[in-house]
Amino acid sequence: MPVARRSLGEGHITTLRLRWVYAEALYKDDDATLDDLREAVTTLEDSERTARRVFGGEHPLAAGIGLFLSEARAALRAREAPAAA
């Protein structure tokens, strides 16, 4: 991803899609650690913010990232809950 960010730019649709897929792989992994889940949420938050700024909130990419961000946050909350108990 660093090459995509450097050569295409932070707001390029391909860079955003790569970051989205990377985060998805992290949080959907059954063996994901808490750090993996946190990284996924952080990556999706940053990607959603960039997609909304570049393409607008109604763009399908921004909406899709937002949906996956909700799922990643839910996965993180579910994993953190037993640790807090």
C-alpha cells in the first residue's frame, strides 16, 4: 500500500480500495488479535474520511467503507467486551 499511496495518491480510488480490502482481511480473520481489529478500524476510519472528502458522502465507495467500518467496530467491541468483564 505504501507504493500505491506514493504513486497514486492518498485519495485515489485504487488506494482507497486497497486499504478497504486490507482492513476487511484484518477484521474478518478468525484469528485476528485486538491490535489487528484496532488497525482495521483505524484504517477504515481514515479511508472513509478520505473517500468522503474526495468523492462525497453519497459515493458508493464512501458508503461501502462506512458499512465495513460499522462491522469492524462491532467486531472490535465484541472482542473487547470479554476482556473488560
